[in-house]
Amino acid sequence: MPQTKINLTQPLAEFLAQHKKYGFKNKGELVRTALLHYQHKIEQQQLRESAALYAEIYDDDPDLQALTDHAAEGWPQ
């Protein structure tokens, strides 16, 4: 597994040192879990922003709305 050296503030270093208190086997597990959580949060935010942009485009384009309505004909509600 690749390793990375990072610098932490004192409060973060103290938090990391308490990894067992929070149920983590070691410091690396805590850091990996935190990074995965943050990665997921960023990806969800990007999806929300993308959906909002698509919705804005859809709202401003009557031709796209008509095309979508036509394509949806015959599909269950």
C-alpha cells in the first residue's frame, strides 16, 4: 500500500492518536475512512451540481422538453 507523509496540526495529531477510542485498529484506518467519507461527500456534491445544471438546461429548452415527452409516451407513469 502506498504511503504518504502529511503534516497535521496539534489538535488533529491528538485526535489521530485516539484512533482506538473511535473503534479504529490503527491511525491509517482512521485516515482512510475519513478520506473515503470526504471523497464520497465531494462526489455527491458534484452529482447534485450536475443534476441542477441539467435541470436548468431542460427548463430553458422547450424542444428538449418536447423530445423528452415524446420519448416517454407509452411508458408507465
